[in-house]
Amino acid sequence: MQNNDLSIFLYGAWKNNLGDDLFLKVITQRYPNYTFHVLVNKKYINVYSDINNLVVHTKNGRFTRMMNALFRLLNMPDYIFLKMSKIASVVILLGGSLYQQESNWKKLYSGRLKMIGLFKASFAIGNNFGPSSDPEFLNCYKIFFRKLTDVCFRDRQSQMLFPYDNVRTASDIVFGIDSYYTSKVAQIIDVLAEKPYAVVSVIDLFYKSVSRNYQKVTADIYESWISDLILQLEHRGYHVILMGFCTAEGDDIAIDRIIGKNSFNNTIKIIHRNIDESLLVLKEADLVVATRFHAMILGWTFGKKVVPIVYGNKMKQVIHDTSFDGCCVNIEEIDQYDPSYVIDHAKKLRDISSFADDSENQFYGFDQWLACN
């Protein structure tokens, strides 16, 4: 039985990134009688307006910034987190790579540690840990995760770093998207009628991120290889959709560079704006070449042949955990892979239903808490 008065603060990176947006879709539809609250920058204030049980608050207004700075000087939790704790009794840290060793990680950690103490219960759902190299970073989060009511990672390696009774692992939330996906798109996007088609998700290697710090590959090498792949796909009769998951991280800029340097015949650009449209594009594809983590997960979930381009440890770990035996391209050695060979050795993930079922266990700790409260 759901308590309709319960309000929940969802702490995460809400910037119209398809992967993170899917987490919002799943959790708000899984618990339709609860009210969820998120903090976003002003530019994203209207992005999630179609989710009825989600309330969106801006976090970068001038007054909020001033009050946050003041409260930090007083060694208090951020003003905006205090505000959320007056509205919601529970906090869920929802998303994938929330715990990366960024340059300002100590400030982020301190804020999070104070934040979770404001709420009646706190949960981490769908996360992975890292990348990190500093033992102090790991030790801090050993303290942090022990303080949470329940933690569920999406990879075993993260779980093994924190061998505590309140820490578990389950398949990525998005494996269960079929349970929550009903297309609201009024008509099929024109390009989807062009069959067969392949979706190629790309990232911008010029975007600065701790998970994109490579020694052996440049944006030019990566984008040149993607261009060769597209030409090979077109030669085989595929139409190609170059798909960007997140404009905030430059996916659209990388796509524009790739298209601008080539003369493709049957290749177009689609940038994620709407969850249902993006899901439809992937659901109708014949092949998915995935640099984005959730392009890989969605391709598998929808029963597609998938070629992962592995650009981070989180991808590597999930591939290992699922025992996927298709061709996987190491981004740092991408120029050593023949695009023709890669296409020929694309595979589906076996026994996808077991991963979909297991993804429900991400919510087990929260459900247990609800049952007792």
C-alpha cells in the first residue's frame, strides 16, 4: 500500500541526458502515487513537465546561490538541501556515475554527507562507483555508504568495494524499461520507415570528464573511425542515425563534426529531447553501435544486435557481469578494429528477461522500507 502523502527528493544529474532521464521515467511510473522532487539548472526547468508526479525546482537562482554560500561558511548543509528536507522525508541518490573523483570531490562529498543527515531515510539506487585513484576518496565513501539506509549498485565491482550489510547489487534499472514503456509518439518519425537502419551513439572526446582521460585515442581518431563505420553501414544498405544522448556533454557537436567532414548518403542526426521519441528510435533499430552506456543497455533490452564501444570502466564491468560475448571495441584501440568485422560480429544479449527481472531488485531496499513505514 502506497502512502500518497510521501514526498521523495531525487538527488541526481538532471540535465536532459537520456540515460538519467530514463531513471526518472522508471521511478516515477513505478511509484505513481508518490510525489518526487528534483533540482535542476534553470535551462532544464521545463524538460520534465510531462511527468505528472514530478516537481522541478531550480537550484541556480541568485538567492539560492547566496544562501548556499552562507550556509557553507557556517558549516551547515546547503540551503537548497534544507529546503528539500522540509518538503520531502526521503532522499534517493538516483543515477549512474554519481561518485567520480572530480577535482572538487571533497566539496561534493561534504555536501552529500550533510545532506543525507537531513532526511528520515536515504537510499542509493542504480549507482556505480568511480573512476577514482585516491585512497582517501574511497575511504570517505566507505563512511558515506554505511550511513545510508540501503545501497544498490549496478555492477559487482562497486559492491565488492563496500562489503557492508546495507550494500547490494542488481542489474541496471533500464533493463526493466519495457515494463514502463508505452510510446506516446503520435506517428512514427519519418526516418524510422527507412529500413533497415542502425543507430550509432557518439560522445565528444573534447568534453572534459574524468571518465574520458585517454592516452591512446583522440577525438579525430574516434570520429574518423565512426565515419568509416557509417560508410560501411551505408554500403551494406543501412540507413544510419547518429544519435546524441546529451547536449550538455557535447554529443551534438561531435555529430556535427562527423557529418561536416563527410558526404554520407543515408545518415541523419537525432538528438535526445523527448524520452518516448528516443526510445522509439532505439526500439525500431536493427543494429545499435553504442558509445553511450545506455545505448548499449537499451539495445540489449530491445533485443537488438549491439556493438559496445567501451569508453569507461562502468561499461566494462556490466559487459563482464552480463557475460556478453559479442564484439566489444576498446575505444583506446579503436583504430585497430575493422568496421566490417565489427558489424559482422554484432550480437544480442542472451537471456535478457533475467536481467529485466533482476533490475527490479534495485528497488528492493526502498520497497522494504516502505512496507515498514
